[in-house]
Amino acid sequence: MGAIKHCTSIRDLKTIQAHIFRTGLPQQPFLTTTLTDSPAITLPKHLPFAHSLFSSTQYPNLFTWNKIIRGYSLSDSPITAITLFKDMLLCGILPNTFTLGFVLKACCRLLRFCEGKLVHSMIVKMGLSIGTPVFNGLLKLYVNCGCVGSAHKVFDEMRERDRASWSVMIYGLVKNGFGYEALELFREMQMQGVDMDEFTLASVVDVVLGTCLVDMYSKCGSLHDALKVFEGMFERDVMAWSAMIGGCAIHGNAEKALELFDDMKRANVSPNCVTFTSVLCACSHSGLIAEGCRYFDGMQLEYEIVPQLEHYGCMVDLFCRAGLVVRAHEFIKNMRVEPNVVLWRTLLVACKTHGFKDFGEQISRHILELEPHGGNNYVLVSNVYASLGRWSNVRKIRTLMKGKKVKKEHGWSSIEVNFVMHQFVFGDESHPERDEIYQMLDEMARKLNREGHVVITSDVLHDIDEEEKENALCLHSERLAIAYGLLRLPKESTIRIVKNLRVCIDCHSAIKLISAIYKRDIIVRDRVRFHHFSEEKCSCNDYW
């Protein structure tokens, strides 16, 4: 025993081991433990030798199991640590907090969520009083697996949090696309007087703020500025890449989005579920059906990411936009998760758009059964009946809405002029500059007519004549906002409009022409995406 403890050479240790075998000494746990605990063994450098010692022991004790599990958790084969842990449980050896900490490290390195969840449940069932390091291990596992909700629950339940706890939670929020939440937690960390390390500060300052700027510029309609910030970032994690890819997607630039995705992989940054939502969104907005299917399959096969409702939603949207209604319906029926009402609404809109009238009526009934109190559902179903010219059914739906006190979401459009936000609704006459706005509307209508604009009334779902429909289209909220922008914004500035509903077909066609007539760039962000109008063209290429 004394010789083992003072042994500093692996060669001498092997000599002692051979002597034990030659003299026939039994391989008892205390001998193995002493051998593996020798200063001559540096794990994981001498892991094969340590494992041979372990394998030769008939009844290894918990300390011995911990020693070998720890070694593999730090090695190039962390999966062996998990396998050994399972073997230990089968042998009837109960783990302690050290064991669980080592196993969590291995799970975290391999992103083995299920095994990590098992460790978490064992902690709860066994009533173990675990320290902050093990809690931190759980945090790392959950954030690296993209389970921010579970991580936050663990974080909130921690009685004591060290600097590492805060750092891991903040970085986890950053990594999974919750930049603003990360900043809030960072401020809370400061208020509680927790010392910051360089890792936390770098996570917040460069990655979080940089990503927040990318996200902000993208959502404000300035993709150019978003790309500029992104290209100037010193460090780009999965959150930054995902935000930039998502920005390109909602602006209809699928080519750039997919190019960035390839650049991300070349930079050895592994995509997560948020990244794939952005990639699939890009494919959907540009009609890239084959590419979308390939990325959806690759997400599962190559990266072992289980599709979430958002991914299924992107695929349904992809098929529906392309008019593949039957394929979309089959896809919904074969989903591994329960489809929500949003997916069925997407399918119903596609039925209306692409002429699947009977099927649309069937889906309408299903939607009202799923969510009988959703106002948007009744409006959508009413619109389907209106597109079929079945006005008696429309009246029945509207009567139902009144009986259930269902409120319809009214459309509005807003524009910022001189740091003041101006909001308009259909036929709005409440603005103090109403007279000038309506004069501009009349001018726009005359010029559109002179340029040969043909009014498209298919989206006006009211039982009125064609002339009334044409007049109604001229009073849509986005046209009022554009008229005000033409009046009050400098000629060289871009007119930026935000609309809460999807822009209609006629307004889309009219705005393209308005951009050419008035030589103005117009950006409209509707419920679905951004539309960049310039010189009688739109960035969506009329695919939205």
C-alpha cells in the first residue's frame, strides 16, 4: 500500500500490478482504488490502464466506479461514462452527487438529453442534497439541448447560485435566441451584486447586443444594416447566425439565407432548432419545396433534432403556398405531434386561395370544433364562404359571432413621421390632416388608373357590386399610410409601413406601381413578411 501511494511512474505502477497478480493477492476494491488513486495515473491520459484495473476488480465500490466514470466523462469517449453509469445501477450501486456530476458532464458533451433527464429525476426521487456544481451541470445540459424552459426552472429552484450559474443561464438564453431575456437576467445579476467574469461580459456585450441589433434591424426592415452589424461581430454563436438567417428569410432573400446557413456550418457552428425554423421559413417564402424537404429531413438525420411544432408549421406553409394542399393535409395527418389550430388555418387559407372549395368547407368545420371561441377562426371561415359566394352561410357565421360575442381583429397600418407613430384603419377619417390625405389618395388613384392598373377585387369578401369593391380597396389602411408618407416624408427617404394583417392582392399590385410612379422605395411589413417595393417590383416576386 505504501509503495502504491508513493509511486510516481506509470511503469512502476504496472510493475506493482504484475507483482499483485504473481503473488496471487485477491483483486479487492481497496487495492484497485489505491492503484487508480495513485499520483502516477493522470486521467484521462492513462484511462486504458485504469480501465484494465477496474475490469479486474470483482466487486468495485462506489469510489472506484466514480473514478472510472469521471475519467471517461473527461475523455474522447464520454459515452462510455454513461454506459458505465448504467452498469453501476444494474449492479445495485446507488450513485452519490459526485457520480451524478460526472455523468451530467458526459451527457452535456454528447447532448444526451434523455440520460440527463434520467439523472435529474434520480436526484428528485432520491432526495439528494446536491450542491451548486451539480445544478450547474443540469443547467449546462438543458441549455445546450435547447431546453431553455427546463433550464430556467432549475435556475429558479436553486437556493444558491454562483457566478457560473448566472453565466451558464445567460449564455443559454443567448444561445437559444432569447437575447432580450438574457439582458434582463444580466441586469438582475448586476443588481444582486454578483461579480462578472470575462465569459459573461463577452456573452452579453458582443453576442447578445450584436444579435439584438441584427434582430432589431431585420424587424425594422433594414436588412442591409442587419448584415453590416453581423459581419462586424467578432464572435458569432448559433443565436447570431440564426437571427441573421431568420432576417433574410422574412425579407424574402432565401438565397442569402441558405448561403449563410452553409457559411455557418463551415464555421463549425452547429445549427439548433431555431436555426432550422429560419431555414425552413426561407424555403417557404421562396417556394423552395425540394430544398425545404431536404433540410427538414437533414435536421433529424444529420443533427438529431426532433422537429417541433414550428418546424412542422413551416413545412405545411411551404406546401400550402405552392398549392400542394393534398400533400400538406397528408403531412399534417402524419405529424408526430398534435397539430394546432394554426396549421389547420394555414391549410384552410390554401384551400381558399387554390380553389379547394369542398375540402375547405370540411376544414372550416374542423377548425370551429377545435377552437370554438377564436375570433380569427370565424372570420376566416366566413371569408371562405364569401369566396364561394355562399352569402347565407356568411350571415350564419356572423350571427354565431354575435351570439358568442366574438370580436374580429380589425386591420390597421402605421407609419412613423418625425418620431411620431401614425396609425390608420380602413376608411379612417380621424386623422387631423384627413383632407390632405384623401386628396393624395385621389391623386394616387388617378395616376394608377392612368398607368393601366387593373383593380383585383377577389379579396373583397362582401356582398356588394364591383364599383363598391373598387372604392373599398382604395380606402385600405396601408394606402392611407402610404398617402401620408408621400405627403410628409422627404422625397429621398424610404416609406416604411407596418400592417397587422396580410396585405391584399390588389394593394400589393397597386403599391408596386406607386413605387414606380412616385419613384419611392416602400417597405411594408405585414403579418407574414417584409415586402420591398421599388421600381414596380417587389422583393417577394409576387410569391407570398
